[in-house]
Amino acid sequence: MNDNVAIRVKNLSKLYQIGGSLSPYHTLRETLTGMYKSAARKLGKMFRGREDAEQGKDNQTIWALKDVSFEIKQGEIMGIIGRNGAGKSTLLKILSRITEPAEGYAEIYGRVGSLLEVGTGFHPELTGRENIYLSGVILGMKRAEIKRRFDEIVAFSEIERFIDTPVKHFSSGMSVRLGFAVAAHLELEILMVDEVLAVGDMAFQKKCIGKMGDVVKGGKTVLFVSHNMGAIRSLCDTAIWLDNGKIVREGTADEVVSDYTETQMEHFNDSSYVMERGHDNVKNLNFYISRVEMLDTKGERTNMFKYNGKLILIVELFGDAMLSNYSAEFYIYNELGHLVSVGASGAYHNIFFNKDIKRLRIEIGPLVLTSGKYTVSLSIMTGVVRADTWGHACSFTIIQSMPFRSGHDISAIKEGVCILQQSFEEG
């Protein structure tokens, strides 16, 4: 074995049977009787020259994984991406020894901790405290080792008040918090995390992503399944893209995410380009943003932009401003929730709109942003008062990013915020 290899997967395949009915529980006597009856039926069909066609019709099969091979080095973090049903979770379940492969094998060198679904490995009748110790024992740790990390685990999970409550009374978010805290803080060599982190709130997701970065710096190996392309790009060294149980692309995280994101253009529909909201989601009913539409420079609706492209927002407002004029602002966030760019018609350009104007055109770009998904929040200001804010009003994706080629100007970047070129005018 190569001493640097933490996980080696060779021709791994998993076959599932679908369409068959579930078998009820039988006693030993019923099972033996059924075996004799089944043998008699099959023998009779052979003599009559008939095969059991119904069995093939009712018990179809599907390859959830097919001939998957890759290696992960020790201390490396690999991302696994792909659409729902691509085989990502099945792969992690095999590597976690929850299910067995139909073909191939996987070699794992090190103690493995997994967080594949809410409450993984927890006994519902035991308290949070008891489950922490149980998880450690299962992993082969001594009680003294678990006790040394106990306070750190509880503090990270932020559920101190409920640590002596049976887990069956936990919400899904609480279970995820405790599950990740246990997996990330116990003495493991390999950590496997599925999309389960999406159950937690935004603040906890950021906390978990930061912790995974610390885990890797500590020399541990991480296998990370996620639909969050920003997290994959920022955390992972390498990535594999699965589709229909097969590896489509393997390489650096940037390369794989860029290729994957570009192919997703065909899967978006018009509802992704236009966002609307009604009275139920607005605090200030007198004057608010009611609709936003995303266009490219050709005037076509889209939410996919190439590096250096331009995003045009058509913003519609409803109601009447308290003052005679107003200004507009936008805020762009990446997938980790970090602010990457801002714009303001009043503060930056001294442009204000008459309150009778209810349609604005905001042009942003060139979009000198790395590949990934971004969200846009919008605000309108009447004087110094923020009349309305529409958080995460719309989202767009940057594909084919080339941020540091010759001639690229990054002088506008200060403290992580890039002031992109922008213009505001009546729509």
C-alpha cells in the first residue's frame, strides 16, 4: 500500500432492486414451507416450458454506482458533486460500511467518522451526553479521551441546555449540530460528511465549513458531499463529479465545479429568472420592491453568466415613497454568505429617483467573480431611512471563471469586497 493513501476505491458498483414488494415477517415454519412451495412451482414451470416473467417485471434493478475508482491522499479533502440521484450518498454509505457493494472494493486506512443523515449513529432513547460517549466507544476511543473532548463538543453544538435530554426529543437541527460536533472533534483519521449540513441554519453551516477547514489542517482526510459549489471550491483540493452512478469528471475542485456548473444551464427554467413577492413577505406595505428580473446584455432572461459578463436587473416597486425621491442599493453574496460586492445609486453615484418612477434598470459588471453561485439582496432608501430590503431576492451563477489571467485588474478589491462597475437608471 502507498503510505499516503487514506481511501482507495476500485471498480466499486452497487445494484439496487426496485419495483418489488416488501416481504412480510415469517416464522421459521412458514419460511421452510415457502421454500418447498417455491421449489415445486419453479419445477412445474420448467416442465411446462415457462419462465417466471412476472419476477423480471416486478423486480427491476438499477445501478446506483458503476465501476467507480479513485484515491484520496491522507490529509486531503475531496468533494463529491452531482445532481440528486447521482450516487453520492450511496458511495458514502458503502465507504462507511453501512451497505455492501455489489462489485469492486474499497480500502480505508484509518478510523472513520460519518455524518450521512440526521441523527446518524445516535440512540434515540439515550441523552445527548450518553450518545457522545457511545459514539466514542464505537470508534474505539477510551472514556478518558472522550471526556477530554466532551466540553469542546458540547460548546460547538450549542445545545448545552439539552445535553441531558433524550435525542428522540431533539429537532433535526439539534441532531445535526450534535452529530457534526461529535464527528469533527473525536479522534478520527477520516471524516465523511453528506449534504446533511443543509438542515442546519446558515450561521451553523458557516461554522461547520470553517471547522472542516481546521480538520484538514490537522492532517485528517475529509470526503465532502455537497450541492454548495462555493464550499466545494473553497474547501476541497480535488473533486469528482458523479452522474447516473458513474464518474463524469475527476480533477481539481475548480476544474470539476466549473465543468459541472456550465452543464447545468439547460436545467434552469424561466421561474429562476423572475422573482416576485407579495404583501405577506413585506414589512413596509407603503413602498417596497415587488419584482426583479435578470437579463444579459442581449436582453434575454438568464441566471447564468460567464466571467466578465454583465448582469442587468430590472427592478419594479410598489406603493409611494414618504419623500419625493429615493435611492437603490444592491448587495452580492457568495455561497458561504460572504459579501463580495455592493452598489448604491445615492451613496456612490449621487443618483436619486422621483417617487413616481416604479421601474429601475441596474447594470452590474463586468462580473470579475470566480465561478459559483451568488445571491443578490436589494434595498431602497428614502433619505437615510431604509424603506425596504429584499434579502436574497435572486441568484445567479458564474461559469468559465478566469480571474487571474494577464491584464486582470484587481485594484478594486479591498477587504474582500469588490466594487464592480455599475449603473442605475430608470427602467
